[in-house]
Amino acid sequence: MTAQGRSVRIRVLVAEQAALRGARVGVVDVCTAAVASLPVGGAGVSAMSRTAASHPLCSTDDISGRLEELQLTFGEGPCVDAFTHGTAVLTPDLRAGELQGRWPVFVDAALEAGALAVFALPLQMGAISPGVLDLYSRVPGRLNAEELADALVFADVATLVLLDTQIDETGASIGGMLPDGRLEDLGAYRAEIDQATGMLTVQLGVGIEEAFVRLRAHAYARGHRLAEVAADVVARRLSFSPNAPPNAPPDEGEGDA
């Protein structure tokens, strides 16, 4: 299967889950679709940041919810390593001896919770990493090449959803399908968010992770889409004040340029 065909198929699966809920696509739909499509028992997504508190966003069952909480509480585990290093951490058997030294607290707690395998996939768009998708299994085992390829696409879709890309019932994003049947290129969308985040690092004198947190916080507080706020920053219609505390209300921290 081509990469484009795989992406379209998985987006449709995610959109179908949202349609069953009668709601706009969310990360919970990515998790639910992943569990239905892959040989895993559950899935969860945690929002993570190097400059703000990380927290679980969703989980498909009690075990996956417990795994998210354990890793963020203990500060160790596949999820934490995947976020820190920006690479997938595939753990086919948590009982492997070397893992006791790597995650001494998490391993025992995860086994007690009922997980024997965990696959953590970082959510990434350029330099921005908003979180991690975790998949777990009650039995030891690896994902084969096709399953891993699907899992990585689920992570890509979760990234787009967290970055507020709209995905409709056909699985299309942004403007939908182009006349020749291809999905619209997300490059411009991604580039604008990256550019806006980079501009905020200069305005605020902070790192890229904190700049992205501030960008999303402004969008959330105002009820705007992230892409709209990024476009305003790039067009210099909106600037952020370096003197306001990170948790200040938007009117105190930002203003029109």
C-alpha cells in the first residue's frame, strides 16, 4: 500500500469513529480507531511539554488510562522516552530484564495494571512535539512492518488533531480533496504554525516548546483555531508581550501589533 493510500484509509477510520459519536474528530477517535485496527488492547494520548505540566488527554480503557497516569507521575516509561528523544519506543515485553533498570518503578506498576507490551509514538510536526500516542497489549509481541506503519500514521493524525486541523467525515483535512483526488498538501499549514512559533520565541525570549504552548493557549482562550492565530502572528496582526507571566490572561499578555 502506498503511503498516501495508507494515510487516506486511516483518516477515514478515524472520521468514522467521530461520526459514531456525532462529534468533530478528536484524539479519542484516533485512539479508538487504532485499537480497532491494530493488535493492541488499548490506546491513550498524553499532552506533553518541556515547559508546562504534562497531562493525559484520553484513553480507551482503564489499563491505558492507568499507563498514562503512571508514566507522567513517575517521569519514566516508554511515553516519557518517546517524547524526550523524539523517536518511537517499542517495548514488546515489559518483563525483559534490562527494562527493570531502565524504568524501575514504571515496569512493575505497568505489569500490575495488566500491560505486557507498550508502543509509544511521539506526536511531531517539525520542531513541535505536542504529546505521545501510547498503545498497549495484554500479551507480549511485536508490531509487524505493516502494523507499525499504520501506527505511525495514527500518530500523525493525532498530531494534526491536536494542532486543530479539521478532518471531515471523508477523512479529508483542511480544504479537503484536490480536483485530481489527492489530499491537499498540509505543508503550508505546518509551515505557518512553525513560522509563528519561531516568531514567538523571539518576541517572548523563550524556547520553541514554550512558544508553542503560548500560541495554543491564546487560540484556546479566544475560541479561535490554531491556524488562524498563527496566520495573525505571521502577518504581524498579533504580537505577544515578553513581560506578561506565561499564565496571564490573553488580554494581559498579547495585543494587536
